[in-house]
Amino acid sequence: MDDASIITWLVVAVVLLSVVVFVILTVVVILVVRINKIVKHIQAVTSNVAEASEWLSPGKVVSSIIDIFRK
């Protein structure tokens, strides 16, 4: 092989590796964005469950019933 063909093959290899790295970075960014959306939904559900369990706690229910009859 002469020098020109070696340089050509090296350029092709560098371009292919650059494309692969770009694709991998794009996939990682897309996955991070999707995971972030899922985490936000999970946090909202967790907050709702915490509020519901607090509202349905026996102490809260009994005190609410007592407050109703006191009025």
C-alpha cells in the first residue's frame, strides 16, 4: 500500500468512528430525557400516594369525625 491509500483508510476510519460516537451520544441523551420524564411521573405518583395515605391515616380520620360532630 502506498501512503495515499493508508491516509484514505485512516480518514474513513476516523469518520466512521466519529459517526458512531455521535450516534451513541444521541442515544444516551434521548435515554436520559426519557428516564427524566419517567422519574417525574413516579415522583408525582409517590406524592399523591403519600397525601392519600396521610389523609386516610386512622388519627386523621378520627379527628375529622370528631371535628364534624363538634360543630
